Amino acid sequence: MAQLGHVAVVALCPLLGAERKTYAPTHEVTNVGSDRSQLSRMSEQARAAIGSEAIEAVADRGYYSGEEIVACEQAGVTVYLPKPITSGLNVKGRFGKQDFVYVAADDVYLCPAGEQLVYHYTNEEDGKTLRRYWTNACQGCALKGQCTTGKERRISRWEHEAVLEAVQARLDRNPAKMRLRRQTVEHPFGTIKSSMGSTHFQMKTLKHVGTEMAQHVLAYNMKRVMSILGVGGLIEAIRA
Ligand code: SF4
């Protein structure tokens, strides 16, 4: 996403051709100040625009939303998206959830002290079904000061947590994806922002800004296609 004035622009920029050049197949102007609810909608728009069933969505941490990731994966979009660390526990010098390892075969979490946090009950919070795990060993644990101020440390597991773990494992196996994202997505935004100049949008209201942005993206894509295929190639493609 690029912040241009008070308007956020989200876009997906796939690779085109053997030379791996980028273009923007879709974009959207929104006045929602965060990308967290954009991933599945933009992925679907990109899939429709490029006419490919199999697509990969590579995004930065700002897009991280469990619900959005699950929606993408269920729709067949392969997601690469690093998980942000938001709990603040690490800042306080305490273990975060990432320090607890889930063992699927036993349905337990292993804590930094090597204890097993076992399942106790399931409840709902903010519309999410969460399974709760803990151990009774915390009271005598030498690491308790780094772990919890409560009676015991509890870990919650969302019912779709396995999907998020699979996405993280996929990214761990393919760390170059994030470098590729940086190398590709910055080009359209940098070029479009540079061509817009310091004033950014000239229009007001979401509808008119959307039209203005569409013209910028169209101009960018035309220039990209001319640079990749040449003017003749572009004319041929338009005629086809
Ligand atoms: S306080 Fe409990 S959960 Fe934390 S490290 Fe110790 S035993 Fe494990």
C-alpha cells in the first residue's frame, strides 16, 4: 500500500514475462487507513485481471490478518506474508507466543522451559473460536519471571491457526519471496508517485480520486508494456 495524502492505494504487482518485469493488474483507492482487510479482495481482483487460477500473494506485515489469510488460502491463493510481533511481551522482556512450539501430534504447546501446555477448554473471543492451553508447572518454574505475572501462562490457539502456521512455514522455506516483493512492488509505486509530483491527487472525494488513480495506473501500465513489448507490440496486443 502507498499512502498518498489521506487516501490509501492498494495494489498487487505480478511479474510479466521472462524478464520478470512488473505491472499493476489491479488497484483500489480506499480511505481505510490500514491494509489489514485488503488481502483477499485484492488477490481476487488480481486473479480476475490476469486470468490465472493459480496466483501467489506476497505482501508485507501491514496486510497481516488471520481471517484474510484463511480466506485467500481457502480460495486457492498461495500466501507469503510474515507475521508481525504485536503482543508487546517481547518488548517487556517476556516470552512471546512465538517462543512456544505447537506439537500437532499431541495437541500441546512446548514452552521455553520444556513443559507441555495441554488443552483445557474452548471459547469465543471477538468472533474467533479459541482453544486454551496451559500447564500447572508454572508456579515452580525458574523462568516464570520471563513468562507471566499470572498464576500460569496461558496460550490461545485459533481454530484456523494451522493455516497461519503453514503460511509461515512456506515463507521460512522461501525467504527470497520477500526480497522479490521489495524489488517488484516498489517500482510501480515509486514511478507513479514520482509522476504525480509533490501534490499527489488533484481531485477530491473517493470516487474522483479513484478515477484519477485509475488514469495514473493506466499510464504506468502502458509505459511498462511499451518498454517490455515495444510500441508495435502494444498496438498488436490491443488489436488482438
Ligand atoms: S512459566 Fe510456565 S509456561 Fe512459562 S516457561 Fe515456565 S513452565 Fe513454561
